[in-house]
Amino acid sequence: MRTDGVIFADIPITDKKDLGKSLSVIVAVELDREHLDLVDDFKRAMRAAKEVTQCYMVTGEADFVLIVAVEDVEAFGLFVKTKLYTNQNLRKFRSMIALDRVKFEPRVTV
């Protein structure tokens, strides 16, 4: 499967708490305008943001869903100020703090 490109990475899975990132926040983002260059700018910014561990472009009310891993609420506030509020194409966002990770399986079964 590696030679076919099905497996493209082997990664260690760590406990984020052991790395000092005890807060997970799910953020739904709506952009103001959906022009390709502005969408690409947002994608680039989220790829570069170390706090963002996952970023999905989605259908529905939100344009993107982010998974943000930070130390605490203050660190999330800093992320919001420096990565979201500075994006002039951001219309609004909603954040949800994860209370419990019920299931996490970074694999696909066949």
C-alpha cells in the first residue's frame, strides 16, 4: 500500500496533555467572500498556524472546521486574536470546547 500511495505517512500519536496542550477547541468558520484566492489565503494561514491540528473545508453553514489544540483558554484567546481576528475575510466563527474525547481513530478500516 505504500508503493501505491495509499499509505502516505507514518506518524506517532502522542497524548496532547503530555505535551501541555490540554484544551481542544472545535471552531466553525464562515468566510465573508468565497473567492478562490481568499479561500486559498485562509487555507494557507491555517496550515501555518501551529495551534491548528486539523482543518477541513466543509459544506453547510460553515466554510471551514478547525481543530485547535492549545494549553488553556488564554492561549485560545491569543489564537483568536492573532489568527482569526486578523483575517479580514472572516465573517464569523463559533467555538466549542471539547469536554471529552469519546472516540479517536486516525485510520480507515477496509
